[in-house]
Amino acid sequence: MQSLRQAVCVIVHDERTNKVVCVHYANDTWSAVPAWTVPGGKVEEGERLDEAAARELREETGLAVDADELRLVHTVQVKAGWDGQGPFLLSVFAATSWQGELTNAEPDKHLAVLWTDAGALPTPMFPTSHAALTAYLAGDRRGFSTHGWDSSVDPRALVGA
């Protein structure tokens, strides 16, 4: 029996300017073309979800947040990940305060890391990131979505591609 993998991401939202942090992911194992996403990654064995989210944010962007100040805003149940390794659960956190300056801390993985207008998200974007961002920005109260359960949708299809 395969255990459910855990992944996390952080929507960093500058409410004053209504901008969010987006990462231009270059690794071709997830997509045939570079695609946009929000900072995040895999949860290590024995790691708390909020601590993993804070770690991934720092590793990818140089921005530091206190794990205790992250707010869980959405969960995406993914039936089949792009990596071919089966299902995973994506816990989406939001941060409206942080320390540090935005930088591309992993240039071997990312083409760019930038602040983007929340009303004009870049494309193409990973569908899980797009679903989480649009739900969060719309004030969605359900806090849950799925990806890949509708057999008519290619689970590898990017939003805006």
C-alpha cells in the first residue's frame, strides 16, 4: 500500500500592493515547458507541514516566515502527480508578513522568482497552484479542491498553456 505523499506551498501576499510571489519553474520533469507556481515542495519524513512550508519558502525565495504565523488556506487532493509517483495532498499556506528580500535562491531550478499582480497571474501555471491562488484571492471558504479526479481533464495540462 502506497502512503499519501505530502506537499506544501506558501502564497506570499503583499496585501498593500495586492501582489503575490510566483516562481518560474524550469525543471522539465514536471512540465514539458517552464511553468509558474508558488513557492513550495515536498514534506520531509517527520516534518510538520507548517515548518516544511516555511523551509521551502526560505530555500526557494530567501523570504523568512515564522511557521506559527502561517495560515492554512486551502488543500488540494491530487490524484496523480506530474512526476508519475502517484497521489499527493497539497497543503496551501498564506503569509502576509515576512522578513528578507525576494531572490531566486535556487537558480538551478527556477528561471525567475517575482512579485506579480494578483489580478494578472502569469501563465502557463501549474493547475494546483492556479486553483489554490484563485480560491485564496476570491476568499473561498471551502478551502478544498481536487486535481485529476475528472477523467476528461489531462492532469498534466497547464493553466493558460
